Amino acid sequence: MGADKLPNASRQEIITKQAKIIGFDAIGFCNAELPLEAGQNLYRFLEKSHHGEMEWLKEKAAWRTSPQALWAEANSVIMLGHNYSPDENPLNKLTQKTIGNISCYAQNEDYHDIIKKKLKQLAGWLAKEYGCDVKVFVDTAAVMEKPLSARAGLGWQGKHTCLVSREFGSWLFLGAIFTTLPLINNQQSPTDKQDGCGTCTRCIDICPTAAFTGAREIDARKCISYLTIENKGQIPVEYRKAIGNRIYGCDDCLAVCPWNKFAKTANESAYHPRKELKAPLLRDLITLDNESFRILFRKSPVKRIGLERFTRNVLVAIGNSDDKSLLPIITPLAQSESPLIAEMARWAIEELQKI
């Protein structure tokens, strides 16, 4: 029997084996469709303006709610997860006020580049093996990876809105392969109704800025990850103290998930923190110029926010550092030509002078 004539279940086994060889940790399959509920949740999120400045979510909302709206020929979706579990609890750094706390996913190479390379490798093999058409996506197109992953059986969307896996906790990067190849039998039922959260609300309770408006509902405008990464303007005064020493993203709601007890440290060395990014001193970060910024954050997703916004974030952390010895370093920044930096420097100076 030729590879293209195999039953769908056998195809899934063969593809799963190849995906594991390439290095993926979790693999699931589903039809190229999403339940009505996924689209309803998205539109409700947008109607409340909880997306903030992320207009790209609104512009292609219709594509997000239906994989076949994005690509009409898509028959099946292969969802893949890559474990990035850190070697220590990110919450441990929150009390170290003189360091810059970078989200654990950004302490080495950009996961988009790592996963896309693996997706292309698997998709190329799939196209050659079965003579099908394929498209790959990793967090950069109008694809609702989390609902699709839940439908494919990788886990469920936790109350923090991210995917939770029984095997990897909250530490999975997600990628998708859309294909014209049939992979799902009619008798296979979707698995997106599984939910291992129960009555637990740790992820909601720990949020420093109270960004969650309910279970699986988030106002991104209050989220520290949004405020330090997507937000291009000033960080609102009411959230600056809550940000603490977080200078790029926030891991709190992920790190507190009880399912993480089953996660093992990531095998992928590109996700292991580089020494200079694991606990960098605020004193060193605030003196970076454009060239040193690019060198320090080479291949890291941090580089995409640019030096100006990065400096803004570091100044917030300095304002929360209780380290008055930083005053002579940041005082000249209050006269910066950048309004973003100047205002935040003045705020940080005021905070340190209160000590």
C-alpha cells in the first residue's frame, strides 16, 4: 500500500514519528475548522477593545476564526508543540530588584526562527511523502494556535488563556502545518473540551496588574507582557509599581500553574538562557547604546522592541529598584530628546528620591 493510500490513523502515526525525530515534543491532528465558540470569544475580546494597539488582531479577525478562510484548500491541521520549560522558577527573580527580569522565552534565541525551521523540515517531508500541499505558521499569521491545539489534543486553554499540557504544563511554543492531506477520520471527535484547571485560579490571582477579567478572559492593555512589548507609548502610571523588575514580558501566570510540576527542562539548547541575559544588572542595561543593544540581544526577540522602548522598560525597573546609587546614571536621561525616555527617567528619579 502506497503512503498516500494509508488509513488516516496510520498516517498520523507515521507523521508523529517523523515530527519526534525532527525534535517536536507534542503533536496533534484536527480538521481545518474551529468551533463557533472560538470566533465568538475573539470578537468579544475585540469589541471590548482589550486588544489595545494590536490592530492586526482586528484587521484579520475573520481569517482567525476559520482556517479555511485563511486557506480554502486546507483539509487538516497538524499542531506541534516545542517544550521551553525553564530550569528554575521565573518567580524567584522577582525579589532581585537590581536585575532586569526578562521573560524566560526571550533569554536566548527567538523561538519563531527555531520552530519555523523545524516546521519547514516536517512540511517538506510531508509534501514529498504524500504529494500534498502545505503551509506553515508560527505565531506570525492569522491563526488561532491555542484553540487549534486544544482541538488537536495537545492540551486545553487554561484560565490564563494560554495552552496547558498535562505533560509540559504551560511551557509549550506552538506551530501549525495546514495541509490538503486528509488526516482525520469522521469518527474522531474533537478533544477541545478537556479542561484540567478545575477550581484552580492561581494564574488569575497572581497577576500583578489584575489583567484577567475572568477565566480565559484578559484585558491585554493591563498585561505586563503587552505593556513592555506591544505598547509603543508610555507605560501608564498605575501599572509602573506593579511591573517591578520585569523589563520584557511576564511569566507569572504561566509559572504558577500546578501542571508545571510534570514539565522537564527544555531539551532545545537554543531555549536555555544565555548567561548575560539570565540576570542582567539594571546598572549595565541602562547604559546600552544602539550597537551594544543589538549585540547583547542578537537573535533574541527582545531586539524587536528597539532601544528606546527597552530603555523605557529599564527605567521603570530602576524606579522600583530601591537603588539610589543609580540616580547619577539616570539623571541625564531626564533631558533625553526622546519623550518616552525623558518622562520615564523623571518618574524613576522621583521614585528613588523617596527612599
